[in-house]
Amino acid sequence: MRLTRCHLDQPLAVGTTAVLPEAIAQHLLRVLRLREGDACVLFNGDGHDCDARIVAVGKREARVEITARRLIENESPLRITLLQGIARGEKMDWIVQKATELGVARILPVLSERSEVRLNGERAERRLAHWREVAVSACEQSERALLPELAPPQPLAQAAGLRDGPGFVLDPLAEGSARSVAASLQRACTLAIGPEGGWSPRDLEQLRAAGFGGLRLGPRVLRTETAGIAAIAVLQALAGDLG
């Protein structure tokens, strides 16, 4: 039987006990109906899963004992960075969720010239915290034990300078197809996906100056919430772990 996995943001060591926060405890005890003595799995994002057993139950919390710690080796050999123009509302949540499930290593939310979402200060901090919660839930579901790096929203010029490996901008008119660039991927690549309004000419100039080239995924223009996820899946199938 598949055990429930929960993310706990604290050190986890065999032989120690941990107090589960109210939200996690309520999910295990009230929703899943676990009881004292039942097992669950915890992870803190360091690449390991920890087997745990519920040893005490309170009204608002539960205490568990860590009984084993296992290295989880299911990360993709292709380190993909998704440079994503920030999309509106639930679209961005969906992008973060699916990119995490597919195994991206890093997500860079970008404010570009045509971005319809403007984030700064406290609002940017709240959105980043929310996206991290989305990524944590996706890791719980997909059994990833490493959390993807999720950077704060930043200008395109700044994010473009963080390119890891070859950089690609989706372009239905580009000469290079996904299959033709697969051999150049080696261990890492960066995908730049524009917001709802697409990249402006100035945005494209900044990306080209940072070493990004065109990538043809197909003859059709995809929505921002489709483009990155489709490209990640194709590249993972060609050079990652989905083949």
C-alpha cells in the first residue's frame, strides 16, 4: 500500500521524534483517518524520504518517530530551468505544479515587457510563498524528494543571465527542432516561455544577447500554460528520464 507523503520543513533524523504542524496532522488524522501506530512518510526536500510512525495524537497536532531514512534517486539527469513569464492566477499555479511533476530543477518567474501581472514588495512575497506551496504539494504527489528551486519574481534581463546550459525560446519558425538540439543538451538546458502576450521584440533581444536561440516545437502557437509543459515533456523524453 502506498503511504502518504508529507513535507516537513525541519531536520529529520532516524531515532528522533517530530511534531507535525496542525495542517499536516489534521490531514493525516481527520481526512485519512490514521491513528496512533500507523505509518507515514516525511521528507524535507534534502533528497531523502523518512519512514515515520505516529506515536502520539493530540487535538491539534501529532507526534511521529522517524524510523528509517532512504535516499530517493528519481531526479532527472537533464537539469531543466524554466524561465517563465508570469501568467495570471491559476495558470501560473498550473505551470509550477506540472513543471515540478515533470522534474524541472529550477523555475524563474519573470516580469517582462508584456506581462499582464505586476508583482512587487509584499504581493510578490505572497505569490512566491503560494507557488512554493504548490511545488511542495506536487513533490508530495509525484514522490520527488528534492524541491525545485523557485526564485522570486525578477526582471527578464536578470533572469536571462542565470541561463544554465543551452537556452531556448520556442519559435514555430526556428530552424532547430527539439530532436535536432537533443545532442547538445548534455546535463542542463533553460527554456524561456513568454507570458500571455508573448515576448516583445525588446524581450527577444535581451534573450538573444544572453545566448538563447530559437527552438521549433511544432507549427502551432501554444498558450503560455501549454508551451513550457509541452517542451519540458519533449526534452525529457529525448534526453531526460521519460523515454
